[in-house]
Amino acid sequence: MRQLPAAPSLEHLRRQAKSLLKAFLSGHPGARERFSVYLPRLVTLEDRRARLADAQFVLAWEYGFPGWARLKTYVEAVERFAMAAPDPRAERRLARRQFVHDLAASLLTWSRHHDPQALGARFARMPLHDILAVRKHLDASGELADVVGGLIEGLGHGQPRVRFDCANALDHLVDERCAEPLRHLLSDPVSRVRRAALHSLSCDACKLSPLVPAVDLLPTLIAMALGDPSIRVRRATVPLLESYCRDARLEETLRRLALEEDQTVKRTALEVLWRRGLSAEERG
């Protein structure tokens, strides 16, 4: 018995029947043998010519159906089911859009109910692709400013964890309102909060548009690079100095940093000096 494919085509089966009929009428042994199994009298009657309906009948029986009508009904049902069956990729896209919509709604609720702790904690658990997706959704809906406002509120929270989470989240969502609150966090007593604020202020790659602080940050960055109590904060600050590479105040700072004992600080300072075009002797 022949086996139908998983997605049978009625048009393809019609072409098979026509080919079988043509072969039978031309005397092809294989076709005559196939007819002889299901229509033996037709083969022996020399004065009777086979019709397309006969070939369709033979083909249907070969596929296990008691006639062409039953085969046709089955194939049409399969085709209807295939057309009605949902596209898994479309379902995943729909589920993704719903997830982002629901996530944005939760963020807005926490922002509007002045709950920066829940807001920051949710951002802390979100992978980058979710943050970017929800940012796009909120920006398109005109509600991004509300979420940013909730995060700014969290920058002044009494718990360091909340300040840290909100400062980190603002790296991707900042607007001009964020510059001053983030700058104040550069003197936060908790080093990881200072580091998060520093990155959110200075890293333009993560933002929809660069954040331009209202005051000159270079003196603060120089002070942090040279004397912050946390070596991790100092290491994070040194690469940011390069964006001020044309400022005359910077060269002496880089020379001092190039003499540091910490190898990460020293190496980064030397690389910045090299990119400024100073010779090895000038770099010390």
C-alpha cells in the first residue's frame, strides 16, 4: 500500500492519476499491472477505453481508500486543518509582545505608586534584551518618562540596594532629569552605588541619546580616579577619562595614574596616554 505524505496535495494526486491514465492507455506494463489489481475487467476488455475516473479509483485504492471521493475528502480535511493550525513562530511573537506589554504595565504601576524598591528590584532581574524591549515599548507609548521618574525617586532611597538597582537601570533609560541626582550619588557612602551612578552618567553606548550633565564632571572624575576609597570605583573611572582627552587638566592626572601600584589602573592610564599620542618617555 502506498503512503500519503504528511501534507498531501489534492492537485498533486490529480496529476498522479492523469499520469497513470496516460501510461495505461499507452500500454505501459507497470500501469496495466496496477489497473489489473483493482479493475481487472477493464484490462481484459479491449473495446473499452479507461477514463480519468478509473485511474483516480486505482490510485485511491493504492492509498488505502475505497474510492476517489473518500481520498479527496480526507486530503481536503488535512489541508483545512493545516490552514487553521497556528504558526508556532507567530504564537511566540504574540506571547513575547504580551509579555513586554505586561512587564511595562507592572513597571508603570510601581512608578506611579511610588514603589522604587519593587521597580529597581524588577529591573535588576531583567536580562538586557527585556530591558531594551520594554524601553522601546514605553518610548513608543509615551510612558517612558513615568518609569524614569520612578527610578529617579529610587536614587534617594534609604536602602543602598534600591539606590544601586535604580542607578543601574537608568543606564538604559536616562533623560535630562537624571544627571543631577546621579551626580550626587558619586559621593554615596556605598562604593557599588558610586560605581553604578558613574557608569549611568558616563556610558553613552547604552542610551537612546547621550546624557549631558549640567556641570563639569571632570574634576569629580579626576578626584575619584586618584583617591576613591574603592579600587573598583577607581578602575571603573580611569577609562572614562579618555572622553576628556583634549582637556589640559587631564594629562597630569594620567601621568600620576600611570605610576600606580594597581596594575589595572596603571595599564589603563598608559593606554589612554598612548592613544593621546605621547611617547614612551613622556609616559614615564
